[in-house]
Amino acid sequence: MVLYVVRSVFNRTINIKGGTIVKKLDSKFEYLSDMYEDSYYPTFLVNKIKENIMKLVHFIEEGNHTIEEVQEKLDEMTVAINELQEEFYEHDSEIETVARDSIAITVEEILQYFEIDIDIEEALRERDW
């Protein structure tokens, strides 16, 4: 099998495998920038949120998933982030307005990049933050 890698003008990598185009998110993509810039959020906890979002990205990059399968992974990601709330409290922080917005913006940008038509409220429907 031949694998071609093309760098587009938008700094996106597109792999072409056996006639299937698989997008890859730019390695310089900024996850959760507002949370990383605010010392209220412990970096190690922001990293945990990022890791959960990156699992979603890797899943999407595999390609050939239905909207329902992507939504299922979004639900898993959101539940995993929900489970971090207690740890945020233990470090005098919480997933509040800035964090909610930062997570939503990051996820929305990812969905837009991969041209996945899921509304952000639906995408994060399992959130309790």
C-alpha cells in the first residue's frame, strides 16, 4: 500500500491511503489555551482534560466513523472530564465558566476542522460542569 502525505496551505496534514483521505490535526493545535494561561487551573489537571480530548482526536483521525460513533466518544470524553471535578476541588480550583468555555471552544474547533456536524451543546451533552 502506498501512503502519501500532503501538507496543505492550512497547515493540515492529509494522508491518502488506498484512496481514502484521512485528516490529521496539526501537531501545533492549541488545546485549552485559556485554561493553560490561567494559574487558577493546575497544569497537571488541564493536561488530564487535554489527554481525554486527544483520545477523541485520535479516534476521529482513524476515519470512517459515523456521527453516532463520534458522539459516543464525545460522551465518553465528557464523562471522563466530569470525573476530574473532585480533583479540581482538592486543588482549590473547579471546572467553571472559563474552563467550560475553553473546553467547548477546543472541542468545537476540532469538530469544525474534521467537518463533523454536531452542535457543541449536543457534543458535550453529558457534562455536569
